[in-house]
Amino acid sequence: MSTNDNQLVRLFLESSRTELLGPTWSRLRECVTPLTVEQVWWRPNDASNSIGNLLLHLNGNVRQWLIASFNRSEDLRDRPAEFAAESGLSAADLLDRLGATLEEAGQVIGRLTEDELLAPREIQGYRTRGLDAVYHVVVHFGLHFGQIVYITKTLLAKDLGFHKELNKTGRSD
């Protein structure tokens, strides 16, 4: 493997880790922390998920695709239960659970090698590679983060101010 390949692998992994544990995670916590239990489990209709469902789902996805897959540990995920839940845990409990999972995932990402990224895997019935698994989790996390922000804005009827620094540049959300 060339020096450039090593650098590319390292940059991909650092970027992936930052994307999961950096500003997105901080904003997600800031977004969800003030919500009541009722708000966390509110659904606009039966076809939609609550913030609680999405947090359970993110936790299950990260644990399955990164932790169980790369640690070659048993996959204990119960995906249907993530979406079936209708009440229970508070915002703090859900965030603590997801935070612990993200920390563990960050450790996994921090030790991955090029060989592990290129190795074939089977996750959730999909044939994939390690690189695709990491990328899947980062993209998936961002998708559901956006949904959680939208639901929070709907519930609180306020701008969360995540990009207020851009107002000084003449750009806005």
C-alpha cells in the first residue's frame, strides 16, 4: 500500500468518525435534550416515526453495521422493535444509550485497516464491504438526524440556530 493510500484510508476514517461524533452528534443532543417524554414519542401519523423510534433505530443501525460487524460479534439487533416502540425511555436515556454506542463505534473506526475496509461482509442480509458499511452508517445517521431536527422544529416552532454563524456571511439556512 502506498503512502497516498494510507493517507486516504486515514482521512476517510477520521472524516467518518468526526461525522458521527462531532457537530452532528452535538446538534442532535442539543435538539433532543429539551424535549418531554411525550414530545420524544409523538408521531404525526401511524405511517411516521417518533424521535424515540429514530433514536432507537440509529442505535441499532450503528451497533449492527459497525460494532457487531467489525468486532465479529453476535448481531442482537431487533429492528422491528425499534419502530414498534410507542413510549418509554426519556430523551436523556435514549441519548445516553446512543452516545455509548457512538463512542464504541468511534473506537472501532479508529482501529480499522485498509484490509478491513476492503473485506467482504454480510450485514442485515446485504453483501457489502467494510468501506461501504462505514459509509452507510454515516449517510444513514445524517438522514435520520435531519428528520429529528425537522420533528423538533415542528414541535417547538422555533429555529434551532445550528448555522447562525452563516448569517454574518449573508447566507442563511
